[in-house]
Amino acid sequence: MKISGEARGYWFFEGDFPVIVTDWDGRIIAEGYASAGESWMTEDFIPFEAEISFEVDNSISSKGTLILQKDNASGMPEHDDALEIPVIFE
């Protein structure tokens, strides 16, 4: 799966943020990182890209979720954030 888009600079830590793919039941089937396409030391939107490889058992379900997770280096729960996007596997 190739992923690209834009995110605010504060979603990144050291130029990356976690990307997770789950199956329909919420089981993690892939994990990786999205990387900033330019300097991430800003509050502006900046481009990112990620590529994640995984296999899906379509006999169970062809649906899942792509989770873009803010990299929270502080570990403080009030700084956590994520975007969950439903996906269909082909």
C-alpha cells in the first residue's frame, strides 16, 4: 500500500509518524512509518509518503482500517491523536 498526503509538522517526530493497517476485527496486519517530504519543523501542512507491505485473507473480510497516528514523543495522553480511514483490500 502506498500512502501520500499532507499533515501538520507537529504530527511528526524526527520526520516520521506511525502508520498502522488493521483488519476488520481490529488486528494489526502491518505497521510502518510515514516520512516527511520536506522540513517537518513547522506547524504548516507538509507532504508525507509511506509504503507498507502486507497480506490479507480476503476469505475473512476485504475491509480494514488505515490509521495515521501522531508521533507523540512526550508520551502524554493529551497530545495523542490519530486519523482512522476505512479501506477495502483488493
